[in-house]
Amino acid sequence: MKKTVYIKYQPNSWDEKKITEVCSAYGKVESVFKFPEAKIEGKEAKNAYLVTMENGDDIKKLVEELHEKEFEGQKIFA
């Protein structure tokens, strides 16, 4: 099962520590990779991350609960 999730459109104030904190609520985070500022899918991606977790089931739960959830007035994409 997939163990990595792509997260974008979270609040600009979030950093790797905040991403790890939020994702840790769903299981053990193995790594967080921040994309350099670039265009992804034709849009600016200033704070896009790849998060790898120990268990694929944790990723599934994270996506189900976080996708389009609003934080600080912004809907996250997972």
C-alpha cells in the first residue's frame, strides 16, 4: 500500500515541523520533503510537501480526514 502523500495548499505559515505535527496525529511520520518553490501542475507551489509514513493505512486515514479540510482559512490538499 502507498506510504507517501503529496500535501499542498496548506497555510503559508506552515513549515516542515507543522506538517510533521499535523500528520503525526495519523501515525508515525518517517520523512517530510519540501519541494523547492516551483510550479507544480501549472500553479505556484510554495509550500508543497511529500510526507512518508510508516504505514500505508495511516496515509489512507490521513487523506480521508485532511483532504479539503480548512486550516487558517485555507483548504489543504492531500
